[in-house]
Amino acid sequence: RSAAAAALSALQQALDIATSEQDADAEPSWSRHDDQVLLNQGRASAMTGRALATKVVPELPGLSERLAQPGSQVLDVGTGVAALALALAEQLPATTVTGIDVLPRVLELARTELAAADLDVASRITLRMQDVAVLTETNTSDLIWLPVPFLSDEALTSALPRLHDALRPGGWLIAGTNPAFPTVLRQAVAAWTANLNGGNFGLTDTVAEELRSAGFSDGPRFPTVPGGPIRWSS
């Protein structure tokens, strides 16, 4: 279902762009898309949430044990319609998840999705309108999920040291990044799409340098499906 939702989102975005009469100078943002595109894009992230909890978390030293403790906290940056937050809360039953986003409309969609979800799972998720670029929390999260391509370059630069401060000692940040593309055309399309939605190109090696500059240590890399993001942990 997640893969189908991702394909539908991509097709609907392409259709929107092909038929749009929007001002070419309009501010890049996911808000340019209708609710169904946002729902499909968000629901596709459930697959990422399950992979994080079942494949990546067990490979990061001490993280499974930490997240099994009552009071453990996960921060989901750019939560969208909260599909990834729901997947994490379902797979990690001792944790509470805070999902933040900057779009009021997408958070309303997220609240509708939570209302239709399992009550025990949904009750451990808090949604908040919050720009990660001005996050001020300290020592609050055991795990942070950061989908790098969804942030602008400016927001990412500002956010990284703040996210470093938000991690509890021994906590982990997992960053989803773009792998190198096999052709110039695919790279150009990906960069263009990211720009339209207010994001950035987010190539893995470039993001790794930015993470190190913000104080993070090197961590393992987890390739996903061909053409999918690389999850880089630090």
C-alpha cells in the first residue's frame, strides 16, 4: 500500500505541474498540492517508519534498549499526515512520538489520520506546528528522524545544530538522504521536484559533511530500494 501511495503521489504531482496555471514565481512549498497528493505522499512514508523500527534501529548500538524503556521519545521532523509517526509508535510500543510540521493543512490531515488509527498507538503521538529551523529543545529525544530532502537548504543548515542539542546523550539521529543518481536527467528531475516543493537535493555525501560540521559523529549508512533514500545515522 505504501509503494502504491508513493506512485500515486508522484503521478498526481506530475499531473498537477503539467496542468497548473499557478504563478511560476509562487513560493516553493508542498502547500501547492491538493489534499489527496499530500495524503498519498504521507501514507507512503509508513513503509519508511516500519523499516526504521525493524531494520535500522536494531543495528544502532543501544537504541533498541533505549526505545524499549518507558518515557523514551522520538521526534519525527516533517511529520506530514503522521503515517511514519504511526508506524514508529506501532512498532515501538514504549515510545512516545512528537511529529512536527510547518503546514497547518497537513497537520489537520494528520489529526484525521490519527482519529482513524488504533487508539493506543495514536494516543502516544503528539502533533505540533513547529519549524525545525527554530527548534529550542534540549536533551528531549532518544531518536530523531530527519527527512533531509523535504527541508530547504537554509532550514537544514539552521536545524542541524538544534537537532544535535535536542538529542539526549547517546541518542541517534537518522537522516534520510538522496543517493547519487545514475543519469544527469534523473538528477535534474529530482533537483527540480525538490525545489518545487521547497526542499533540497540532499545528496548523501554532502549531508554527511553538514552533519559532521554540526557536531554529529559518523554512523552507518543503510541503502534502501534502488533509487530510494539512504538513511544515514549519527
